[in-house]
Amino acid sequence: MSGKGSQTRIYIFVLILNIVFPVLGYTFTSFSEETQSYEISLDPDALMAAGINLIDAESHNLTYMADWVEYELLNVTIRARFFSTFLIPPGLAFQKQSPIGKAFNSWGFPYWLSVKSVMTNKWYDPLENVTIVDDWNSEYNWSRFIIEGGHHAFVTPYDTDGNITKAVFTDGHLNVTIAKSFEADDTTFNFWSFLGWYSSLIIGDQSWGLPSIFSWFIRILAAISIFAIVMLTKDLIRL
């Protein structure tokens, strides 16, 4: 009987350790991280005037019918392309790696991301050329959208003349910035947001800035947790 009790205590200890360790690991690897410095094509004064506080961002030039361009952000890899096909009208498309692609560092079975217009609150998939032009904000010199999942997408002309219509329909050259911002609402605890963050950390769907080797270590701990749950359940049924 004492042997079973010892095994039960071991299983419970393993479960508690594996539940707490990912959170502690993320905390300790992010504790000393200072605000990142990055070079983007957006005007800092315009961002400040719009009340947007970025915590990570990347800017890349996209050429019509060129290949996909990847954005490596804090918690996710997103890629964008300026193209069209027989079934897809000309515009910008965004994809996120699937859990399988994330695990094997590939783009197999990607997840297509919808985009919401900040001006009209309408969703688009893909983001068509006419919408990019219609949503141009001359005050800030960008067309701004929200990518499914919460990232910002800022579209600006590749050159400096500020003519978005010419950039989209004539030149076929755009500068696209994908960014993550700090929201005031982030200071309020939300159980479902925490659950989504924790589950994505466990399965490796999103790394949240952790080194890749650390993510694999957490996945192994998750597998051990499943085994401990099975063994603990069997012991409790026998009691």
C-alpha cells in the first residue's frame, strides 16, 4: 500500500512540475528581455499620434507575383505575398504555420489568415488591391489592417512619393509591416486568453519568443504529463 502511495505522490509531483515549469521557463527567459529595437518603414511620430505602441515589428518589400516573404515575430511566424491567381484576385495574402509545419519548421498545410479593415471593420481574405487603396489614411500615410490573431498590418508604397494607387496598380511594389502592439487591455487577466497562450506553448503552435530547443523540451514534458495522468488515473481507480 505504501508503494502505491509513493507512486501516486510521484505522479502528482510530476504533474505539478510539468504544469508550472512552462510558465516559469517563459518568465525566466523573458524576464531580462528589454524592449526590442527594430528598423521599420513606419514613421514613429505617426505611430505615437495613432496611439500605437509596438513591441515587435518587421518591414519587408513585397513585389507583385514574387515569392512569399516571412516575418519572424515574438510569438509566431507569418508570411505574406502580393499576388493573384485564377481563383484569387490581386492583393495581399497572409499565412501562419500550422502546428505540423511549426513542429517540422515547414510550410506544409498552412493556415490562411483573414484581415480586418480598421476603417470599416470588414474582414477580407485575401486583402484585395482596391481595399488597400480605399483604406489609405493620408494623415498617417498607411493603410492599416488587423490580421486574424491580433497582429497589425501596415501597407505603404515602396517608394517615397506616397502614391498608394500607383504603388498598387502600376508599380506592383509595396512595403508591408507586420507588428504586434501592447494593448491597454493586456493588463487585465483573461482566463481564456491565458488558456490559449498556455496550450499554444505546450503543443509548440507558438513559441512566444522561446528558443526552439526550449519548446521541444516543453513538448517532452507535456508527453510525460499525459503518461503521469494515465498512471495516476489507473492507481486511483484501483484504490
